[in-house]
Amino acid sequence: MDPLATDLLPALRRYLNLTQPRMAELLRISRVALAAAECGTRRLPAPGRTQLQAIVAALPAAVAGALLQKQLPAAPPVPAAAQPPDPATLARRRQRLRQEIARLDEELSTSLTNTARGQARLALLAAPAPPDLGEQSQLFEQEAQAWTGPIARAEQTLLAARLAGLQRELALVDAATG
């Protein structure tokens, strides 16, 4: 149906070392549409053709020409392993990590304290004889709901995860410096 797509897409995917889902994402089409175009059962959708043309145009002329002529050039070389950073760079990173860990730890601690405050407020409001707070009663309860609600819990979970990740990175930086 679409010989250009049938021949070019698999070769381009191999050259760029892309999976079908990733290539489909780049072409802004579904993986099923890409697979059908690659095996020749369906025509490549218009948005995919436009994106494919843009990708081929962005390639070096020799590579694009070779792909179009079905003479696949060798894949680009894989970059060599990066050299380890120098000790000064690691020291700066360690310092930034420690500062960020301290900041996140403080933020998480404040959030957890607010959750405890919110729970205490809600318990106070649920008491058989809650205190009369006048005009502040509604604000008092709204803050308590916000501090104990699902958004607060989600933020605490994300903060804890980020904190754990940074602590792990710090451990790796410390290990790299021996």
C-alpha cells in the first residue's frame, strides 16, 4: 500500500534504535497504525507521513539518501562511557545534595506536623461539645481538611520519594569519592 513507509520505517527505526511504540510516538500515530504501515497492510496516516518527512529531512543527507535507497548505513557509534567527574565537581554536587536534602526534610517535617495539627483540629471539631470559634470556625476546619486531605498525603508521598532518591544519590556520590 505504501512502499515508502513499508521499506523506510523499519530501516529508520533500526538506524535510530527505536522501538515501535517510541517511533509511533515520534510520528504522532498509534503503534498499531505504525505496525500496519510497516507491514504494508495500511497506509501511513497523514500526520505520520508529515512527521516522517520531517525526521528524514533532519537526518544528514548521506544517511537520508542511503535510507531512501535501502542501503542502510552503519548505526551511529555508541558514545564511550563518560569519564568520572573530578573530585571538585563531586564535592559541589555533594554540597548541593545535602542542602536539598535538608530543605526537603524540613518541608516534609512541616507537612507532617500540619497533618497532625489537622487531625487534632478535626478531632476537636468532632468532639461532643466543640469549642465556639466564631467566624474563624470555617477557616479552622478548611485548613484542617487541607492538611489531612488526599492532596497533602500525595505531596508527602512525593516529598518522601524525592528525599529518598536524593539520599541514594548522595550515598553514590560519597561512594564514588571513596
